[in-house]
Amino acid sequence: MPAGMSPMLTQIRSLPDMVAECLPTFAEAVRTAVPDELCSSVKYLYLAGCGDSHHAALGSELAFLALSGVPTEAMTALHFARYTVPFLSDPGGTVAVGISVSGEVARTIEGLRLANNKGATTIAVTANSGSRLARSANHVVRAAVPPLRAQGEMPVPGVRSYIASLLVLYLIAIRVGEARGFLGPEAATAARSELQGLPQGMEATILANEAAVQHLVESWKDASEFVFVGGGPNYATALFSAAKLLEASGDAAV
């Protein structure tokens, strides 16, 4: 890595190798943790988390709709726990997926515990299989990434773990769709193959945009407010980008 590179940029440039390394492990984790019986019985899916994990839920909502064929809603863990769980009309057919890298986010833990009490089936997506979130769920998919150390600095939270959460959620969507017969074998294989092609696409995207990004950095160096705009899955991208810009520079970002 070039001298003086920020920890966040180091993480971004590490993503292609990380995806290539972790994807087979994640695929096996999803295959073993999410049984056919669960996939075939689900009638409604909720994806819940806080912060970056909420952004991952939003970023995968369309994938669940398109790949699993199951009505799916992404929301904050607070909204799910307090304003959705009490009004579940078919708890036995409901699956709630709680996302938290640490597995110790109180609101997400609360959401899964309340969903369990209501009779829903719960899945934890977390890097910490010994966490309270994992212990609160019926099924656990571990989404841990190898530690990254660069120039003696601890990695910035969020970049690698966010992509890991998205990968696992996409794999769950494919798994549910395949087990339910919504995706045929060829379509499921094609969807997984598309994920396997991500490292090359990410590498090409990073290389193709380095000069443009550097130009923007120079032209925006005196700016103090940033607004990110996106719809559908790119609304999640906008939220995540605003959060990372705030963490990286301290400037106002929405």
C-alpha cells in the first residue's frame, strides 16, 4: 500500500481479496445454518439492524424480493422491535434477520428476543458467534472477516464488515429462493456465480475511478457539507457513504 494511505482507503483497496477469500466460507455458513424447512415455510421476512447494519438490510431488501420471492421489509432494529413485532399477523410464518457485526447492539438483540417471544423464527448475522445476538437467535450465520493490519493502525470499522454483511444477506436470499423453488437450479447457480465475479468487478471499479476520485477530492477540499442521493439499494449506499464521510473527515453528511 502507498505510504500515508488512510486506514479507510486501505480497507477499500483490500475488498476484492477479502471477498474472494470469504465468499466460500460465507456460502457454506449459510447452507448449514439456514435449513430447507425454514426456507419453505417462510411467508414474510424482516431485516433489522442499527447503523451500518441497517444500511446492509436496506441494501439487500430488493435482493430478497427478487431472489427469494418472499415479501421482505428492511427497517431499523428499534422500529422492528417496538412498532412491528407487537403487530405480527402470522408469527409462525415470519423470519426475522438481525444484523450486528459485534452481536452486542442492544436494540437488535431486543428485536430478536421479542420476535422469538412472539413465535417468529430468528436468524442472527454476526461476526461474533458467542455474542448475545447469536444466543438470542434460532439460527446463526457467522459473517466474520480476517483482521487487517496496515502501517501499525487498527482498521476503521465498517468498510469490510459492511460488505461481509451484504454478502451473507445476498447468499441467504439465494438460499431461500432456491429451497422454495422460486429460483431454479440454473438461476441459483447463476446468482452465486455473479457473486463470485465480484472481486474482479470491484478491482476494476477501484482502478477505473482512482483518478476521478482524486480530482473530486481536490475540487471539494474546502466543502463542509455533503448530500448523498440514491434510490432502492442505492439509498443504502447513500446512507453508508454519508456515514463513512462523517467518520473520515468529520464534515456534515446526509
